[in-house]
Amino acid sequence: MLDYLNYIFGFFFSSWWLFLPLVTYYIVRDKHFLTVRFNYLGSVKQVHLEVKIPAGVTKTARAMEEVFSSLSGVYRPGNWYRRFIDGFIPPYYIFMLVLHDHRLKFYIRCPEVLKDFVMSRIYSQYPDAIINEVEEPLVDLPPEVPNPTYDIWGSDFKFGHPVNNSQVYPLRTYDVWEKLPEEQQIDPISVISEGSNHISEKEWLIFQIFAMPVSGNDELFGGKWKDEGKKVVDKLIGRKEDEEPGPFAYIVEFMKNLFLAPFTQIEWKVGQKDEKERQWPTLMQHLTPAEKEKVAGVENKISKPGFYSGLRAAYIGKSDVFDTNLSKNRALIFGFLKIFEGFNILIPDQNMITTVSYPNFHYNEKLFFRRKYLYFYLKGEFRPDSLFLLNSEELASLYHVPLKVVPPPGLEREMVKKIPPPPEIPLAEF
């Protein structure tokens, strides 16, 4: 026994260098990805676009869904070398709702090379829109918050479905409230716009939506979400999943047929389904209306373009108004997100929420740095720890111009459409 152990330990200590590259890879992998992706993002120049809609334009959230569907066309997966060596990240957008000084403003952050593409997609559905390139929307805020003058509350949000936090269960979307009678329709953006009435020039209420177009079979970005959706549907309706036989089953069948070949006609059955298995009945006819609606919701979600998404909300205010207005602004954030509760819900990420329910949280060192961390990414690169899948319909429900039901008083509008001069007028050159 001792000789056996001596042999094992002797082999390990004499050949440890063979395992060193593998161990080193797992130790430095995450650090490497973080570094190369940070460098790659720093090399991509970003621009901010402000979108304004003239008064009198009537468009529903369905128009915004068409915008998101076309914006998904920029998806580029990148090859293995670009992803893991260069730190390549597929193109993405950041959609922002900023409430400040009694106004609600719409911003889009995108790579500079996609600026004209984004503008053309918006103009295709909102031809009267006014789109201007602007500086960073939070440029008037100090470099660091919290500080003696400003404080911040905020959180990242994630899906909170009770079953395995599945990302293919849909949120409640505009398609639901558009089917209601007009007097029962509640546009969630109008709720936010109404809330902007009490946001003074000393306060900012910000929603950021990170949206990276992804395919349905990208394991790194999106986790093969369409395959996951099909499995969820199969489970809900009781359909048997297609199980791929392992290599051992093929070997056993080969050896069996090799032995029987001289005596009888052989059959290859592994991996082949008979007609009865192909027509295996499902439980669809036995489902309740609510269960059928859930199946339809999942199927509808995976049928539309998908975005690997993150959601962040934050309230920033000067110290003399922050404590007084924090509760009602937190209620506005959670009330807004509650409207979207359907087969899935959005809940705060407890690793990123900046406060907890106990006294003197302003002086808690851990929460202080958490607020500082949140503010850093609020003004800089959006790096959410909680990513989930939203399709174009869900994104349009979260971010659209509310113009059909109730004209929101806080929405900043252009009263007229700016018309360029006629092309036949000569322009002076200086």
C-alpha cells in the first residue's frame, strides 16, 4: 500500500509542471477577460443621441418594437480569437430615461459607427422626430457620488421567476394593455412622465437599459435562450424531449448487429424514432386557460429578436432634498416596474442595491462603497452583473414614447418640426 502511495505522490511531484499551464489558465482567465474586454470597450467611441417627438404625433409602442427589431440586425458574433484574445464584445445600445428639472428625456447611447444607422431606424417609424447628438446626459453631476453635496440610491434589477429564474418567461408587454378598453389602458411611460413633475432641478431619476442583440444559439451571450424556451414549452405541454443517445448505445448496437449479421437482417434502431414516438400526444388540450396563455407567451418571446439585457435605476439628489424625497422616488421606480409583472417579474439584485432597511445606512462603509460603485458605472460603462433576455416587444414596452392614450405633461416635446432649407438655395462657403 505504501509503495502504491509513494508511486502516486512521486509521479505528481515529478510531473507537476505538466499541469501548471492548465492551473494558471483557470487562475488568470477571469482577469484576462476583464482586462481585454475593458481595453476593447475603451477603443470603441460612443455617442449619445437625444430623441424628441413633436407634439401631435401619434404612435404606439408597436412602432418602437419595429425600431428594436431593426436595431437587432447589427449582431456580430465574432470569432474565437476576437472574443478571447482581443476581448471583442458584440455591439450594444444603452437606452436611457432621465427625469430632471420636471422633464422626462429620452437618450440612446451607441457606438459612433452606428449613429446614422440608429437615427435612420428611428426616422423610419417616427419621421417627424428630432434627433440630436448631445454630450453625456449626466455631465452636470460631480465625478464622484456620494459626497457631502449629493447622495444616491439605486439598484440593478434581474428576473425573478419562481422556477429556476428562467429568462424565457415573458414580462407583461404593451400588447396586453393595448387590448384593453381605452379607459383601462395605463401606459407605464406616462406613469414615469407624471412622476417627473416632482423631480426638481436638484434631482435626477435615471433608468438605464442595456441591450445587446444576440442570436438564439450564442452560448456566451444569451445562453442559447431559444433552445431553453423550446425545452420550457415541451415541459409545459408534456411533450417528450428528444434525447440524443450516448456513444455507448451506438457501440452496443454495432456489436449486436455484427454478431447477428450472418443469421438475420439487421436493424439500426438507436437514434431512430418510430411513428408512434413522433405522434406522442401532448397535454395541450388538458391545460387550463392560464397555462395555455403561459405556453403562448413563451413561444411568442422566443419567436422575436432577442437582446441580452440589463436594467438599472437610480435616484440622485442634493443632500437637502435627498432624504425627504427618497421614499416617493423609490416608490415611483418600483411602481413603474410592477406594471410589467406577468409570467416573469423584475426584482432588485441584492448584490447591487445600495441600501438596506436599517438605521444610519449613510454611514455604513460597505453600502457607501456600493453606492460609489453604482454611480461609477451609471456615468461610465454599463457593466451589469445581472443579465437576462428581453425580446423586441419587451424592450419596446420598457422604452417608448407615450403618445396614444394620455399626453404626458412631463414629456419634453418639440412644438414644431425643424425643416431644412430647400436644396436649390445655394449655400455660402467660408
